[in-house]
Amino acid sequence: MIQDLRDFIAACDKHGVLHRVKTEVDWNLELCHVAKVNEEQKGPALMFENVKGHSIPVFTSAFSTPARMALALEQDPGLSMSALSKKWMELTTKSLIKPEIMSKPPVMENVITGDAIDLYKFPVPWFYPDDGGRFFVTSGYLVTQDPDTGWTNLGTYRSQVLAKDILGSQIIAGKHGDFHMKQYQERGQLMPAAAVVGCDPILFLAGSTLVSAQVDEYDIAGALRGRPVPTFISDLTGLRLPATAEIIVEGFIDPNELMDEGPFGEYTGYYSGNKGKDYPKPVLRVKRILHRNKPIFWATTVGKPINDIHMIQSLNRTATLWHDLETMKVPGIESVYIPPEACGRFWAIVSVRQKYPGHSNHVGNAVIASTTGHYGVKGVITVDHDIAADDWDRVMWALSTRFDPKRSAQIIDRGRSTPLDPGLPIEARDIVSRIILDACTPYEWKNKPNEIFMDRDVLQKVSDRWNEYGFAGSSPVATMVNRLTRPKSAAKAKK
């Protein structure tokens, strides 16, 4: 059972997917560079146990493989990203589970206030050469609350250390944290806020998920875990906070106080937040730091794909898109995938079992009209039901053999963009165009191309004799039969 970050690290250790770096590593660039080289090779999660000038270890590369994502979700490590996302969708379409109150939260084992507050006492990494400084929150989230309804939001907003007691926070316009901040601005009040680093990984996953307004990520996390998230009510800010977090930085944000923040090497693979050119950011003035005994600092390299952030976004956006299509009652959805290679955001692939003319185009349009797909998605690829959405080889084959540019491509001129999209000029990132690529054989065609299939009986013979051919191990036929042979219903129809 995973209740906190320590349980997850222990699970990684048990499954042989954790590497402990015991030699001294500098928090200034070196730590990130070691982690990034490891991630490029699809290496293990890393625990840097000897960070220069600090006694606190740094954990990185938590989710850079599907197996570790599955561990975090307490699911089978053999599941693919699309299959994991389906599990997510199924769990969160059931009842959500409210958090519970813990009387003695472990995160309050140490309480730092007044002149003792110093964010630089933590091993906060400097990630990339042109970053504007050290970023405290990369694997974490900001907790804010609706002053009218009490709705609590966990938002994954990067936070740079601007002073020993000041965190800059990139709360992008239109995000739920921005909703809350505007409410406090209208009231002329400071907004209570808390930055959380090191927590049950399910909270970080939920915090980076696109969920509807007035829905608490604690409730989503509870549904995914199948049990309530342990929390406590802060006597400083009144916020509901995670009881088993490693570190919580509490304070207040003045919506009218802005400071320069960044640049930062973002998940797009490009820097964002150029000082003097982009808008300044809100700041959290720290009034208290809470942390567990012997805390663990959790960070992610962000940067170019593929790392934790892209895997997280691929998982939760695939799951929420699948959930959207289910609740929109779009029929025939076989599988859904938003690839980590697409930064876990910009492209979506959907496999559909067509039931009527125009069905595949209906699916493409539904994606860009959905809660998940309306924000930042640039393109949708639809494929027939015989191709899994995360089977890149077959998706490219479909785009080559079932796609006609004039018939199958549809351009949508205006859609909501993200201000982090480097494919758009920096002064015009509110609106993006979109394309639907319909890589399905049209449902209404009477004479469809005659596709090549293998014979099931002969494939079974091959499977039975696999080792006779001199191949080691078990036959791979079982995992390929549905991919290589004609669907049974179609085979019967042909006879």
C-alpha cells in the first residue's frame, strides 16, 4: 500500500527500479544532467543521497517508465500507458472519495517560522544553464481554495526561489489557481496558499490532471486509491493540506504583487518566462515551513521529452480524455492515447469502431470539444478499431494507407492555446489552429481495400513449433494473433 512518497520509493526499490547515487553531486546543473542522461536511456528512478552542501536527499526520475507509473497507481507494472489510463478512467467514473482528517500529521514533525525560514536550506536544483534560478516546485503543487465554496485546488505550477522567504509561482491565466486568485483580488484580500513538495505520488498525478472546476483533486486521488487521502486543516492558512507530505511551504499571495520569474526549461523542450519580456508572476510570501523528520526533496528535470512530466501528462490527459468521450456518449471508442513524445499534450490518437458514415470525424471533433482536448491540443488522429491508439507502428501505417490529405484532413482555425507553446509567436499564444487527421477507411465505402491477414491455424502451428525453429523462450504468437489475423466475426462472414 502506498500512502506517501517513502512508500513509493520503497516499492521502486523492491522492484529493482531505484538507483541510489551515493557520490557527491552538485545541485547546480550536475544533478539535473545526471538525471536527464539516465532518463534518455529509460533508466531507473534516482535517489541522490549526497547533494553538495546538504544532508537532505533528492529523488528524481520517478515516472519515466510506464512500469513505475503503474507502481504509483498500485496497478500491474506490465500495463501499457493506454491500459493504465483506462484504469484511471474507470476508477474516476465511479464515486469520488472525500479526504479524511489525520490528528497528528507527520509533516508537522518540524515547524519553521520567523527568521529561521530559509528556502535555500533545501537542496533546490538549478536545472538548465539558462534558467533564471533555482526552482523549488517541479514535482509538487500549489494548494489554494475558493473563498466562497471551499473548493480546494491542487495546481502544478512551477515555483522559483526568489528570496529565502519568497517563491515565484507561474499561475497561468485561466487555471483554477487563477480563478481563486481573482476572487481574492476582488475582495481586496491576500490569498492563502501552500506549496507542497514530496507527497503520495497520486496527489502529484491528480494535481496535474485537467478536472472540472469545483472538483477537489483530493477526491480524485481518493477514487484512484480506493481510500480517503489523509489530510489536516492548517491553523495558519485554513487550507486542507496533505498529512504525509515531505515539505509544505505555507503563506499568502497578494494578487496585486508581481515579480519577474524565470526563465525555466519547460516540458516543451524550450525556455519560457523571459525576464523583462513576459508578464511578471504572483509570489508566495512564506510564513511557515513544515517538514517531516529526514525529509526527501522530490524534483523532476522537466525539459525535452521523455521524462516524468511527459509521462504524467500522457497518463492523466489520456485518462481524462477517455473519461470525456465516455461522458459525452461518443460510441465505439476502443482506445485513447496522448503520447508522451507529444509532450503529453499536443496530439491525441483515438481508435474507433465505426458504426455510421462520418463516425471517425465525429470522434475527432468530439476530442477538440472536450474538457481535456479543448486546451492546447493541436491535432487528433483517428484510426480504425483494429489499431490500438498507442501502437505507433500501425498508426503510421494507417496514415500511409487509409488517409487521403484532401478527404481526411480538417483544419480548425481557432482553438484555445497554452502560453507555453513554442510553436506560436510569444506575443500571440492565446489561439492555435488544429487539424483532424482521419486515418480510417471510410465507413460508407462499398468496395474497401482487401487487407492482408495471416491464417490462424497456421499461426497456431508456428506457435507450437516455436522452439523447434531454434528460437529461445516462449512463442510471441499469443500477443500478435489479433494484430495479424482477420477478426473472427469478419472471417466467418467471408466464409
